[in-house]
Amino acid sequence: MKYNIALVPGDGIGPEVVEAAVKVLEVTGEKFGHEFCFTKYLAGGAAYDACGEPLPQETIDGCLAADSVLFGSVGGPKWDGVPREKRPEQAVLGLRKALGLYTNLRPAKIEPALADACVLRPDIAAKGFDLMIVRELTGGIYFGERGRNEAGDAAYDTESYSVAEIERVARRGFEAARKRKGHLTSIDKSNVLETSRLWRETVHRLGESEYTDVRLDDMLVDNAAMQLIRDPSFFDVVLTSNMFGDILSDEASQVTGSIGLLASASLGDSASGLYEPIHGSAPDIAGKDIANPIATILSAAMMLRYSFDLGEEADYIEKAVSDVLSDGWRTADIKSPDAEEWLSGSQMRDKILEYMK
Ligand code: IPM
Ligand code: MN
């Protein structure tokens, strides 16, 4: 089969990690007899510099036409002074909206080989954890009405959710739970927010009518922030609104101690999706061949699994990565503090390719 993949490398370390993932996809294609065709598009600060727009129409059209999108990262201090609607972040928000990607899957787990990188107390880390945040991605306060009053001394942003918006992402959450341990924790702030009360009611109605096989519980977002540190092994699938998921997913990824390993998928109703590492553009290390390419390589594996239904191929990449890690190979971000040698980004990429032979 032939698959057309749009590449949106973006800024900072984006281009180098995307390039590593492309190599991994090429080798996978050769091995399993698939043809992956890549077309590159500009987004973020790179696009702003080239044409004054963070998300050119050509990029939107190319991504819409492709079978799937592999995204690097956008942003950096260089564009701090740019007006809000032209900021590099608008590229990722605009793409999510244009492609209708209302669900964001963000897995976070302790890699057994990397348990010592986990920042939690050893007795908590020893219990391990493996959770998946299912975050709503095209609604809520990110896309609500916002503005300032005339005097400019007051501002507002609006959180708003419809039942339909809550239901479609909640279904993704229930379905993810079915494929995992069958436990869904829905996050809200229903002791204060009306949107959260609607969220909770809607999730329960769906759970009681269609997903009685899934164990459903609710947790207030502040408590969830605490439980992620106190006992992350409690969680299986965590369902959140856009903003709560933004915050909790950064927390969950940092708790693993290896943000350079974490992948994500953004999905809508079509098979196409957008796959990106959770980490940012890390401009301070860009171009130095230090960045860990694993998160993007694992994002490419998620693409094979979720968009192309190539589970065996995805397993194959994931196994190579986990074998490399269990054999002790490390990049700078995941090495132990007293290690004297570690791999550069391109050496890690080559090591993974070697394990894929
Ligand atoms: C993320 C990022 C984005 C978000 C930014 C870059 C707009 O933080 O993917 O989590 O807040 O969604
Ligand atoms: Mn974020």
C-alpha cells in the first residue's frame, strides 16, 4: 500500500526529530512492503519567517489531502514579540481545528528500564504506572470567545461545551478504556464550573447507557493533579477538557521522568490524524544533535497503528525502541546523572535502525 504523509517539522528541534522518524518509517516500509511518501510543509515560526503566517493555507490544504500528518514542534523565544494571532502556537491550534482533531491521546508510562529516571518517591515509582490521557482538543476555553474591555483594563476568555462535543470525546475515552484496563476517570471542576457539571452528567449518561462494562469514576481536577504524584498507578484512562488535559498531560509526562519518550495522537472522525511528540521545540538545544528522537519515532508508530491500522508494524518499531532502552542506550535527557557516555540524537536514531534490521 502507498501512504501519503504530510511532514510539518516546525521549529527548534522539530526538524531533526521528524527526520529521524522519517528514516524509521522508511525502513519499516521496506521491511513490510509499504510505500510511505512524504511531503514537507511549513508551520510555526518557520512559516512566519518565510511568509508572515504561522499556518499558511498551503499547509492546511496539504495536511487535509494527506493520509496522515507527522508534526514536530513549534515556537521559540525568537517569536515572543509577534502579535498573538501570528504566534507559532496558532499553527498547532489552527491545524487541530482545520482537521477536526477533537481527541488527543497522550499516553504516559514508566518504562521499566527507566524507572530510575522517574521523579517520584521510589516506593511509588516501584508500583509503576501506565495511563492514557484522552483530552478534548478543539473546544473549551481554547476556542471560546475572548477579549478585553474598551479601557483595556479587564479581559475574559470563555469556557463553553455542548453535549455533542463532550459525547464524541467521551466515546473515545470509553473505547480506549475498553482496549486497556477498562477504567475511565473523568476529570472536572464540577464543584465550581457549570461546563464541568454538564461534562459529568453527559459522561455518566453515556457510561450508563452504552459502556456499562467500563468502570467510570470522576475526579476533581485539583485532586487529580495531586493523585498523579501520590498514586499514578490508580489511573488507566483519564478523560479531560482541553485546558485540564493540557495541564495534567504535562504533569503526567514529567512524572515519568522521560518527556523525550512520550508520543501523542490527535484524531477526528476520519482515519487521518496528527501525530507529534509531547515535548516542545527546545530551541536551546536545536541543531546540536542532542535532542532525543524517540518521542517522535513513537508518534510515527502511533500513526501506523491508529491511522493506517498497521499494528504489527507499530509493534515492531516500539519493540526496537524498548530493546534499545533495556540494553542501556541513553540520550542526554534520560541518562543517569553519573553516566560518562551517552548517544547523540542521530546516534540514537541509528541505534534504533540497527535494532530494526
Ligand atoms: C500542547 C501545547 C499547545 C496546547 C500549545 C502549543 C498551544 O501546549 O500541545 O499541549 O496548549 O495545546
Ligand atoms: Mn501543553
